[in-house]
Amino acid sequence: MVDSWERARHVLQGAGLDPGRLARLAPMTGGTYNTVEELRLTDGSRYVLKVPPPAAVPGLRYERELLVSEAEFYRSAARAGVIVPRLVSKGDGFLLMTACPGAPWDGTLTDAEHTALRTELGRQVARLHRVTGPGFGYPSGALGPLAPDWRTAFTGMFEAVLDDARRYGARLPRPVDAVARTAASAYDTLDEVTVPCLVHFDLWRGNILVDRPGSQARIGGLIDGERMFWGDPLADFVSLALLGDIRKDEEFLAGYREAGGLDGFDTPARLRLALYRAYLYLIMITETVPRQAGEEQQRWVGEKVAPELVAALDEIRAASGAAGQLTS
């Protein structure tokens, strides 16, 4: 069994911090894959230590070397002035970063605070999307090297999770091959994306910290960037409106436009957004198998996520059919 305190002291020493100043170590909840611990030093400074599961633990194909992607996310986002943890040290099997202030976004905000924070979040995400990368796909290399174009990268990502669904026998609401055929009908729209932008892809409320240093709430940080990739900025809109529709989030879109982000939703954009929704919901359904999700989680996925996957696929079929009629 791993001694967490010994491991934390070793990581601190390697990062040039005095391991003797480690005063508190506590597991952080909310994560579903990596082991995450908060380290508090005697001077009050706080750090977050992430450690991946053993290699023998089953997972999805894209989940290999997630910490490589997370380190890239923090380095890249910081260049754009986005509020994220500062990367302190990365080694073989761990990631050490500063802890951002605040707690995950919850339902305690007033209407005025919610409006202000969604607008500021839009500005932060627009800054994020100004960062560009050297190619398309996951920088971890989990699915191979970065691709020269978005179609190659995303179709590889989509096919990988479909392979995972087959391998684990995931209970999808439609047959895997039918999902693949529907998605393929919209792949032409991916050619419109020519610049690989920084995409977090997991910006649900649990990964958005809200801080209250005084009487006013503010965004404390965008965290858990381990699922980032270089791709279409539109893909971030899925988790930002998880199980919903970002087009209804007027406050977020106002901030996004104000900071230079584009939010046009023509037919190709809607098709791509539906593809990205299908991709995320496929991941959420399939991962329940290797993670041995309990009955309550499986029921929630079946009742909430599966219908959203069906809706995304139906939208692709309808829009692709309409586009085909227009060009025929």
C-alpha cells in the first residue's frame, strides 16, 4: 500500500519545497479517475497532487497519460491569462499544482451573481480559445500523434470511444454501428475547422470554482483540464451546458462575444455541436462499465444521459438529411 504522506513529501522535495513543512494531507472528492489530494504547508500555502491509477486499472483508450494533457492545459491556458492552477512539478506518475481558491459552482448563487459569473466565464473561455496548438487531438498521444486536420483527429477520437463501447459491452441506447453511421453523415462539417484551439472539454460546474474573498462572488479557477485536446472551440460548449443547450445561456454567450469569441450556429456548426454532444455522452455512458458504477449512477446515466445521446444523433440525422436535400 502506498504511504500518501511519504509520496507527498517526495513530490514536494522534488519540486524544491521543504517536505518538512507538510502540515496536512487530505483526499479531494469529486474526481472519478485519478487520485487527488490537497497538500497544505505550515505557511498556509495549498497544493493539489494528482496521481493516476495503476496501469492495470481498466479505462477508456483516450484516458492513457491524462496528466500529460492536464499539464499542457495549465501551461497553455496561463499564457492567455485564464484563471487556472499553476503547474509546479510534473514527474513520472504525478502532477503537482497550486490550489485555486473557492469551491465548485453550486446552487447557492443569487440571480445577480449567477448572471455576472456566467458572463465572466464566457470571457475566460473566449481567452482559452485564443490559444492554438501544433496539431489536432490529444497531446497525451493516447490515440496517436497529433493530426494535421480536425477531421482526422476527431473521427479517430469518436471511433476510439465506439471501440471502447464494443469492448466493454456498454449499454448504448442505439447499436454501436448505427451510432457510427449517423456520426459519419456529419463528418464533412469537420473540415470547416482549420485552427487547433485549446479545448477543456470538461467545464461542467464541478470544474468551475467560485470564490468569495469578500461580499462578491468571482471565478476562482477552471480546474481538471486532464481531458483537454486541440480542436474546435465549439466542443467546449457541450460541457458548459451539460445535458442542456448553450444557445439558451445568454449571459455566457454575451461574455464570450465580448472577449472575441464567435458563437454562430449555422447548420454546419449545429451539426458539429451535435457530434461533440454525442461524443461526450458516449464517453459518459461507456465509462460506467470499467469504473463499475453503482446502481444509482447507472440509473442516472440511463435516465439523463442516454436520451441526450439519442437527441444528438437524431439532430444529426435530421440536419444531415436537410443538407443533402439542399445540395441534391
